[in-house]
Amino acid sequence: MNSSTSAVRATAAQQLGEIQKQHPGELYNLLQRVVVHLRSDQWETRLAAGQAIEAIASNVPQWDPQEPAQSEKTSIGCDDSYENKLTFESFNINSVLLHGRPLLGSAGKEYDLDLNDLSPAERLALQRKNLKQRLGLGSQFMDELLDDADINAEVLSSPTTFGATSTAVTTTMSTIPSAMITSPIKQESTTPPQLPPPPSIAPEPDLSGLSARERNRLKRKAKKDAKDKGKEKVRVLDLGSSRRTGNETSGPPLAPVGPITSPTAVKVEDGQPEEYFNFTPQPCSNKIVVEAKKDVSSAICEDQKNEWPFESVCELLCLDLFDSRWEIRHGAAIGLREILKVHGYGAGRLIGLTKEENEQRHHKWLNDIAIRLLCVFALDRFGDFVSDQVVAPVRETCSQTMGALLRYMSPEGVQNVHTVLLKLLYQSDFGESQSIWEVRHAGMLGLKYAVAVRKDLVETMLDGTVGAVILGLQDRDDDVRAVAASILLPIAESFVQLSPHNIPQVVSVLWDCLKDLKDDLTSSTGNVMDLLGKSTVKWQFDFRENNLITKLFSFPSVLEYMRTAAASNPAQSLSTLIPRLYPFFRHTIMSVRSAVLNTLLTFLSMQDVEEWVDDRIFRLAFQNMIVEEKR
């Protein structure tokens, strides 16, 4: 999983799938070893772990419990685990937006210094190093100007001042009359107290005879050894001193209950939280030993033979969806996506229940996961920028997971998800100035996959989706506009057939977007042109043997609108609208330049092009042929 070559990672994933195919009983052992890599800091490792989970799940038989005989039937009336599942009836997304804690890139704990397991000498050396860096003396060529000997000299010179101060205090106290002293006071010695010697620091090796390259190599080796040393730590808690302090005046010491044994040193992995350890009492009453618990992945166990095989895995991944680190949230979404793509039908089902009871459990489980994903949409704020557009890996992957989930949800559940997504877009409880663009972006991503996956329910979702797209195309944030323009791409034909009254507004907003896109780094330009091209040129569907190629502008409703608009308002004619594409011929983004040419090719394939084709198109096309660098 940690290989630097994508081919090796893909091969390893396929081999794990083959192991599962040949040894079905090794499912939980394989999952324990793979799920750990979903929490990796490396992007490629998390993707490889997702591929491995998909390969393993593909070789697990589908979970479809048959209805048992009458004597074997059980009841789910006392199933507390499913009674506590989240439901849409009690879920309020506005409350999550108002009171939920945002999920950022991390909690900042990686910047905290852990000094608990360092010796005094190591702490002092670390503080000196930090002091040099803060003073700007930590660069490569500043080591010879200030070293530890200079700091030691300053520390050792301080007793003189301390002694003088002590002498002055003693002299002042000696001048106080004895009548004013109500309690005996010890005479302080004029001799300055002896300071404890500073902690010894290991002498540095003599590097004077080495070259600069050899010195740097030794420094790197020393840093690596120190890092490896810090990974294995021993933590022993000795409560004897505090117990003895409390019992010094209370009587004789307590007799030990059993033979005194020394505490066992236990390895503690670096960076593990406190809940990963157990405190085990020892025969010696004043000592305890900190022992490590099992790894998190050990919770994936075959403890329930009658439940869905991936039940415990999904429970762990659902907890990781709300981790403070974005890498862990991203890995959890990847794992859920790969499992649900293959085995979403069997989620929540149990052996020994009737078909109706299993359907109830199944939909409760799906609704619970959908609500958790919607909460991630509302709380996730992490985003990075690559080239010309924002990259939101957690929101994008959770949207894909939502798409895999919606395939198995009931029409009522899909409608509930669609309603919550619209609430994320409109954010009615917030003012326009307080609206959160990351939440709008997440809502658009959810709509994008919802309408693409459940085309059988497009008719019920179309009106709300079109309204959201129009709102998104007018959004002040460019990344929201980019996603909004891509929502209608998979449902363009359904949009024309089922919502003809919205065609004028959508087409007008699209052309207005091209007029307003003046920034060279505007990432939504290509998406808007792609949608405009889909609105005018071939939209390809594969209906088994027949390859149906249609044009949106070949629909009578669209053509009639264009003719009527051009007749009543010359500003709506193609001779006025097409020139809005010309500024993007030499756009800085290659995908935008390609979208311009594809869109013009779309319009040229129409009839009656003489009214808007002129010499400018030939000149700009020829100019592109000469100066284009990307071939």
C-alpha cells in the first residue's frame, strides 16, 4: 500500500482480492490490515486501501438473508442499536449549521510539543534549540556564532547577582529591632547557595576533519535516529512518592498486600490518545502499569455470525467521518464508498428476521448513514487549491459515497436527502453575508451525484434542482458556479422534456455567466461552456443496440424560444450572443480554450448560421492554430 508506484499498489489490491476469493474465512483478517491504511497521511496510500477494499468486497458473496421458517423467526422489538439510529423525522440540519463544530484540516495538535517522555537533558536541549530558532540563530551558518557553551556561561554567571541580593536582604533584616520580631527567624548565610549543576549533555563528535557533505549526512542520520528513538516510549506511573508524602505523619507505613514486583515497561506508540491505554493494578499498591489496548482495527471481529459482514467496519468508518484530521475523514469516506458500491443491498439485514423486518432495518441503516454524510457536508470546511480551482477531497468523496448510498434508498429517503441538500444551498436561517460558501459547495456536489444516480426520480427532483442550479449559476463564488453548471449535464434531455417553462431562464443565465466571467482564473468558464455546448449539440445516450444522438436545440421548445426571443429582442439573437465567446479563445486555462472551440463547433452544426458567422471566427481559429502550445 505504501509503494511509490501506482501499478504495484493496484497489483497488491488485486492480490488481496484473490486471497479473499480463495480463503473466504480470511475476510476480517484482511480488513484489519487494510482499514489501517485508510488513516494514512499519504493520498496514494488511502486510494490504494480503497482499491483493496473494493477488490476484497467484490469477492464476498452478496448478503441476502432468506426468510426463516416460522419456528426460527426472531423479533427486533428490543433491538436498541437500531432504535437509536438517526432519522429524518428528528433531524434538523439548521441546528447542525448553527451549533456544530466545523471540521477543518486538523485540530493543530501536530504543532504541540510533547515533553512528557523526555529526560531533563533532552528537554533542555529542545528548549535551547527552540530559543535559537526564535532568535534567528538556527540556520546552517549560525552554529559557530552561538553554541551551548555560550548559554552555559551566562547561566553560571548569575550566582554573583543572586548572592549580592541575598546579602542585602540579610543586612536589612539585621537592622529590624528585636521587639518587632514576633517569631524566630533564621539568620541567612551570606554565602550564596550552590546552584545544582546543569544537566549533562552528550558531547558532540568532532566534525572538524569532515567535509560539508559528510557533516550534513551525519546530521541527517542523527535526526533520523532521534526520530526512531521517539517512536518507542516507555511510560511507568509511580504513585509511591505521593502516597508516602501523604502518610508521613499519619502512622506506620502500610504492609504490602503481596510480593513487591517492579512495574513492567510497556511500549506506547507515539501520538496515541489516552483512551488507547489501560491502567492495570499491581501487587505493589503504590505502582500501576500503563498497558496499551488493542488496535482500533481489532474491533473488526467476527462476533456476529448472523449480521451483515461489513457492519463493524462501517461503524468504525462512520466514527472516522468526524475526525479532526481531514486525511482520516477522507479515508473513511473512501472506505464507505467502496463497500456500499458492492454490498449496499445487504446493509443492516439480519439472519432470522422476516423480509419486512429486514427491509425496515435496511432503510434505517441507510437513512442513518445518509444523515451522517449530510452532517459532514454541513461541517466540513477543508479545501485546497490546485491550479485554477478548489479541491475539496472530503466533500467530493462524501458526495460520491452519498451517490452509492442513494442507489439503495427508498424514494421517500431520496426525497428527504434532496430536501436537506436544498437547505444547505439556501441556508435560510443565515443572512446573505453570513452564508457559508463551503456548505453551498457541498450541497451542489450532493445534488450533482443525486440526480445522476437516481434518474428514475428526476421528475420529482427536477423543479427543486433547476431552481438550485439557477441560484448556483448566479452565486458570487466561482467554485459553486462550476459545480452548478455540471449538475444539468446528465439530465439535459429530462430537463427539456419535463421542465420547458424553465428553459428561458436557464439559457439566459448561462449566457449572462459568459458575459460576467472576466477573470482569467475563473474555473467555472469551462463548465458553463460545456453545459452550453450540451444545450446546443449532440447529447449521446446508449440504449443497448441503438445509439441515439440528439441535439437539445433540435427540440421544438428550445428552437421556438430562440426564435421568439430573437424576434422580440435583438439582444437575444445569436449574432449578439456568439461574440461573448471570443474573449475566451486565448484564455490562460487550456480546458477553457478547448471548450470554446467545441461550443463553436456545436453552433456551426446548426442550420441558419449565415446570420452570425463572420470573418472574426476564421481569424480567431487560425490564430489558435498558430500560437497554441498544447497539441
